[in-house]
Amino acid sequence: MMRNFGREFLEETSIFENKTCLIWRDREISFKEFHEYIGKWKNVLDEQKTKTTNPLRIALFCTNSPDILAIIVAGQLSGVTVIPLNPSYKKYEIDEYISKSIANFIIVSDDVDLDKFEEREVNLISELFTSNVTPSSTASTPENQGVIVFFSSGTTGPPKQFEYTQRILCSQIDQIKAIRSDPRFFSPSTDDICYGVLPFFHAGGLITILSMIFSGCTVLINERWNEHEFLANCQNYKVSVLFLVPPVLNFFANHPLVSSYDLSALKTIYVGAAASPPENFAKVAERLPELENLIQLYGTSECGVLLCSTGKGKASGKTVGWPFPFVELKINPENNEIFVKSATAMEEGFMETGDLGCLSFKTIELMIVGRSKEMMKIRGWQVNPNEVEDVIRKVEGVLDCAVYQNQEKLTAKIIGNPDSKADIFKIVKDNLASYKQLDDVIFVEELPRNPSGKLVRHMLH
């Protein structure tokens, strides 16, 4: 029988039963209750499958909640395709991603603005969850295996979709088990309270949280970023494990507010999704003396979140483990600059990622510090400049444009009529999510291009 992530997830976590699985809006949900959530959502999805002759493909526009986690697992059991998407997307983005993913059923959480969906038929979580459906067995295995589809910003083109198949999902389970059995790596235990800032429509956010639940940890669900609320939750719930993006690590390293809260229960911080300034690691370790592990995660969204880890002991000075065997490094001995070539156990060959990093030969430690390709990271979010440029080109008077990143800011250089500046800001605001908004628009006579006409983006600065 082919492995099924949903079935293995339920089997492995059934032993925890009455232990708290999730904390959401001050409510504690046990593992048993979460399993019941999953079973109810499987019934809902099974019923929807009977209403269409086409394979069910669900576009999921939901803020972080137990429901989105349950729908994802239920989708694996029911054999449907689930496409988690950013609930803050504007109409233009919604149309683009629904069209590209060929979604034929839309689920939104109750706090999402329905006006931007216009005439599309949408289904509220509250209405679906409270509807009367015919029960079906969570143990049954459908003929078609469930798939999760994510969108990853391309390095040289528009955002592309990729499938998290059962093979990839189950390989994540195997990685978790391998980490548990390897003393070189820290592995959260059933005593840990875990808290992360990434949304569940993000591959890193979803898979790491499911991994923690699979390990029997209690997961505190983060709905939105608010610095006071985040630190208060860390203090009040005695959070021991954090999953952060580099901007939040920078917050821990430098913001004076951090010192106002008791974070003595915090023992481990994972950071990933983008490059982190090396100096922030030292600052955080000094600021949080009780911290035992400060671990950088590295992976590729297309084939598995956790491909490489710095191991344990970043904060405490213990021996640091070797990176995972799924990673090959190509090192320039003159300046320690490396290209990372990564692969997973389930994919043949290697995939060049084009990321840049430095390797400490003393600690055998890898630090990802940047990218050599076009994809940008703004506040930890992936932004593809081509997507923003495609929207800008719709403005009358724009002849050509190029978008680039200057630290945490997005700037567009435009060839065209300077009077169109206000229209450029407006069209980006109306059509793209908040993290894709422009900070500046500069009009120029020409854009840097190579002899073949390709934009030389690094020369825009």
C-alpha cells in the first residue's frame, strides 16, 4: 500500500490523545479534538467530491487557525488537491493564482474580505464546518492520493506552482525521525511549547508546524504579527521553541522591548526562509542567556523544507553537527563563498539553488547570507520582481520598468512619462499584497541590459 501522510500523521499522533496539541485564541485543543477536526473536514471534502465529476482542487484563502491545518491533513486522507494561498491577496492576484492552479472550489476563513472575490462562489469555513454531512471513515484510503500545491516565487520568472506529493510529505516524516535519532541535532520533545510567525499558506510555515505536531509538541498558533502580543504570548505560555524569519530575529537582537518580557523559558530558536545577518546570531545569544540552541534551517520549498541545519549549540557553544547528507557545497577557497547544491532522498540528481553562504571550517557551520538570482525577500516574504513589473506595465505611459530591492525596500525604475508616478503606486497598491508595495519610483532614460537585451538587475542600484 502506498504511504499516505494523513494516515501516518493520525497514527503517530494518536498516542498523545488528551495532551494539548494546539493553543488558539486562548483555547487549548487536545490531540484527540484535533483528530476530530480532521475527521469532520474529511467528511466535508468527501461530500464535495461527490458533487463534481472533475478532481477536486481547493483554493484555501485562510488565516492561521486549527481549521486550515485540519483541512490540509484531511485533504491527504480524502485524496484531493489543496492549494493554500495568501488571504491578503488582492483581486488581481486571486484571479492569477486560481487560474494557474485550476482551482474549482474556494474556501475562505470568515475574516477574509469577500468583496475581492466579486462573482466567484466562495465557501466560508464556518458554514462548511457546521453543515450536515454524511460521516465517512478517516481510515479509508482514496484511489487518488492527496496533494498540496504551493506557489514559490521564481528566480527568473513569475511565481510557479509545485506539488507536495505523498512522497515528499512522507519523506518529511522520515527526516523528523532521523533527527530524533541523531544526537548531533536538537529535536523538540513533547514537553516543548512551539510558536512560529510564518503563515500556514507558506511551505515553511505549514510543514514545520505539522512536524512539531507530529513530534507531540504543543503548538501556539500565531495569527498576525504584533510585537507586544508576540512577546506576551512567549512569556505567558512559557514558549520554549520559536520558529522565526530573519526580520523577527533582528527584532530579538535589537529592539529594546524584548528586555521588558520574561523569556527565560525560551531554549531554542529556529530561523529560516531568508538570509540572516551573522551579527544578529551573536546579539540574540548575548541577549537571551538562557537560550541553548540558535539554529539556522535551510531548504528548498519545491522538495522539502528541512534540507540542512546548523545543528544544535549555536547559542551555547556545544559541538555543531554536520549539515544533512542531502546537501552538497561548492566552495570558492579564495573567499569562502559557496553555491549550495541540494537534493532530497526522493528526487534523482541535484538542483542548483543559486544561494550564497559562508562556511566556517572551525565549526563546520553553514550560514546562508544571500542569493545570486533575481528572487527577493521583503520582511521574510518572497517577492518576484517580474510579477510587480507585469502590473506596472499596465499603466499608460510606462514604456519599460525594472524593480529591485534596496535593503528592505522595493524600488521601481521607469522609462516613461513622469506624470504616471501616482498611477504606478496606485496600480501596485490595488493589485498586489502589502509586502509587494513600492517604496520609491525613479524615472530614468534607460535600464542596464547586457548585449542580448537581458536586464542586468544588480546594476540597478
